[in-house]
Amino acid sequence: MAMKIYTKTGDKGKTSLIGGTKVLKSDPRIEAYGTVDELNSYIGLVSDYCNEEHAKNILKEIQDRLFTIGSELACDPKKSTKLSIPDLHESDIQLLENEMDSMEEELPPMKNFILPGGMPAVSFMHVARCVCRRAERCSVNLQEHGDALDPLIIKYLNRLSDYLFILSRYTGMKNKAPEIVWKPRF
């Protein structure tokens, strides 16, 4: 018989971290890895709307790194686990920086603030960027409250939001979608 997806163990508002520690589902650690999971889902949506193969491959790498981050955030930092969880590396951040540098070589300089939009792929990239910023804030909150956290997580999420912004501009340019300039009213 196949294992059922529902366990009923969370029906009273608690869940387990990797390592067995029970916490409330409102715990900042759950909020952090839940937001990373939400971001990963949006990256999947971005990839589905992306029409460039190279970007799709990078987005797949990003999804893998987000699983790494989510796994680390799901661990109880006070307990060791028998699970082997992959590490995040400085080279993961360097990949994002290299990709941004490459795209920016083709982009016109930004002279104004731009509004999200122009085409669905660009809009979804901006939504993913915003969720990424929230994941970063959740991770900073964990760190500020004394939870052990690999500093590369915050650095990666910070760089990823920048990458998503540049990717949105690049995707719009490649698809001849106009950048929507913010014209503040005074």
C-alpha cells in the first residue's frame, strides 16, 4: 500500500523540524523555509514562462539551491541530523553574479525606476523577486533572534533577488516588451 500524504500530526498547529523537534507552525523557522518553498514554486512558474533555454537551466540550478536552503532552514540548529544535507557554496553566489554581469552587458542603462509588468514572464519574475526579498527578511529575522544560520543563505537570497530583477529586464528586452517607467505624480 502506498504511503498517504496526510499524517494528521499537524492538525493541532505543530510540525517537526528535521531532527524531531516539535514547533508551532507559526515559528519563524517554519515561516522562513515556507517562504523559500513559495519562492521555489514561483521560480518554477518563471521557468515555465521563460522562453530562453540558458535561463531555464539557471533557474533549475536555483531551484536546487533553494531546496538546499529550505533543507537547512528546516533543521533544528541545536540537534544533529542523520540526513545528509548539501551545502551552499560561494560559487553558487558567483554563478548569479556572472549571469547578471552577462545580461547587463546587453541591457541599456537604467535611468528610471520601472514598474513590474510588460508581459507575463516579466511580471512573474517580479513576483518571485518580491517573495525572495521576503525569504531574505525571514532569514535575517531568524539570525537576529539568535538562531544559527549559515550566512551564505542571506547572501544568496540577496543576490537572487537582484538576479531576478536583472532577468526580468533582460527577458523584457529580448521579447521587445516595453519597460514601464514609473512617473511619480507631484
